[in-house]
Amino acid sequence: MISRCKPAVPRHILFAVAGAVWLFAGGMLCFRGIIWMKAFPMGTDLPLALASIFLAIAGYFFLFSGIIVKNINRINRLPELACVFAFTAVPGYITIAMMITIGIMLRNSSLPRQYLTVPYIAMGGILLVGSVRFFMRFFKR
């Protein structure tokens, strides 16, 4: 009975689902960070943007590229028809929940939002670049 309730899709669709999730989250974080950056005095936005870009590139290459490769390999090992929610493994969902919780806590903390600008844009950039990898794999088919 439960297997009939599982929304199955062709395996390659999972790359588009993963890419869309990463794109949405990354876009939202970058948007918030850029809005908060406007509170800084004129002339400080360029160094903050450069710091964000540097951290995004470093974070992607040193932390997240391995996660993406693991997810791509895991998706490739799934059956031809797979559950649409299998775009990430259970630990991935736990990580997503933790990141959302931390983001909400930071946003609602007493920290001035300007201090969140760089980490938000950096994390958003990491997710945006990661989404490109998933979409490239989707379109490679």
C-alpha cells in the first residue's frame, strides 16, 4: 500500500528537483543578504560583496562540491523510477532542517542584520553554484 503512495519519477528528474531546491534556497539567501547590504554606508558594499564571493567559492570547493558529487553518485545508483523525495538522502534532510533552523534563529536574533550579510550571500552563492551542477547533470541526459 505504501509503495503506491510514493510519487515515483524517472531518476534523471531528481537532478532537476535537487537543482531547483538548491536554486531556490540560494536565491533566497542572496536576496536577503543583498537587501541587508543596502544598510551599509556607500562604498562598503564592494568589499563585502567581494568577501561574500570569496567565501562562496572557498565554501563550494572545500565543503560542498564533495556533497554534490556524493548526491549525484547516489542518485545515479537509484532505480530508473525513484521517489521524487530521493533527491537527497535522510542525512541531507537533517542538514536542510538544521540549516533552516539556524537561519531562522540568526534572522530573529539580536544580531544586526548587516552582520548576516556576508554569511547569507556566501551560503546563497554556494547553493547557487551547486544548483548549476545538478542542472548540468539533468541536461546532460
